[in-house]
Amino acid sequence: MDLMQLMKKKILSQNMKEVLLCLIWYSLLLGICNTIFYVVYLKCGYVFYSALTLANYRFWLFNWIICCVFAISGRKRLIRWMAVGCIASVFMAQIFGFFTVRQSVLKFDDSDMAIPFGIIICLIIGFILDWRKNRRFGKIEYFCFLLVVLAYLIMEMHFVDMMRMHTGAERGYLAGYEQAIRDAEIGRHIDVSDRSEKVAQEGFRSGSPEWSGYLQYYSSGYSTGQQDTQNN
């Protein structure tokens, strides 16, 4: 009996050491990443894509809390894939941002949406691998995992709405610019304060992100078009 208790204490002590080492390692990893991005953003500004997200300590703090939960649960594969997701999503954001900015007329950066997407994919891979290995997940572990995925899905939906708003903004900017050119050709100037008819013609639903972006940028495009016609 004493031998069994001694073995249990030894196993518990070993597990606690592994958990602590895991937490220390991933705390250093996420802390270094946060520091690097914050310092670079502070000194150089927007030199990388998704700058506001990657330089925000809340993003890395949230990832660290998730790692702590997985470490306490003994889910090493989930922690590893969580770390892989954090690093991979950074590179995905840079690649995605490189192409989206060059395709955008107004140079909108929609690379933020690649970050939660990459992390979700890696979390699902880690969950599947861990499940195939152990096939034992408690109800609380299932709940925590689904809660984490839901949080990243909400983040992804926010960034998708931002991308939709940018889409409407570019349509509105171009429509306003083209209208200004046509008005200049016939010597007419219209009041751009009422743009409801223009938005309706685009087919955007009232109150949608595209609708909001269109309204915000139509007058900007019209003003730019007027300036260009006057300069020419």
C-alpha cells in the first residue's frame, strides 16, 4: 500500500514537472512573439500585415490562457498544434495580405482573417490526433475545446465582416469616382449626400457591411474624381 502511494506521488510529481516545463516553454515562445511584433510595430509601424492584431498583447494572452488549459489537462498534442497554429497563422497572414493588398484598389489589408482560420485548422488537427491516441476526453475538456473554437470562429466572423465592408467600400469609391468623371464631362455637379439609390442599384442589403462601406466611401471616390478632372 505504501509502495502504491509512493508510486502515485512520483507519477503526480512527474506530471506536474512536465506541465510546468510545458507552460514555461510556451510562455516564453508566446511572450517572445508578442514582444517582437510589438517592438517592431512601435518602432517601424505597419511593416508587416495584420500589424494591429499581432502587436496586441490580448491576442497572445488569449493564446497563452488556452495553452495553460490544455497543459493542465495533459493535452500535449493540442498545445503543440496550438503553437504551430500561432506561428503558421503569422506566415499565412503575411502571404494572404501580400496578395489582397495588391488586388485592392484602396490597399485594404484583410490578412487578419487568416490568423484565426489557421489556428482553428491546427486545433482541429491536434484534437483528432490526440483523440486517436488516447480516445478519452472528459465533458469539461470537450466543452473547453468547443469554447475555444467558438471564440476563434467569432473572431473570424468579425474579420470576414471587415472584408465585406472593404468590398463595399471599394465598390462605392469606384462608383463615386466614375460618377464624378461623367458629371465633369457634362458640366454637372450632384449632391452626394443622398446615396441610397446608388446603394440599392448595387444590390447590397440595408445595414450589411457592404452597404456601410459603400456609403462611407462613395463621397470619397466622388471627391477624388472631381480633383482629378480639375487637375487634368
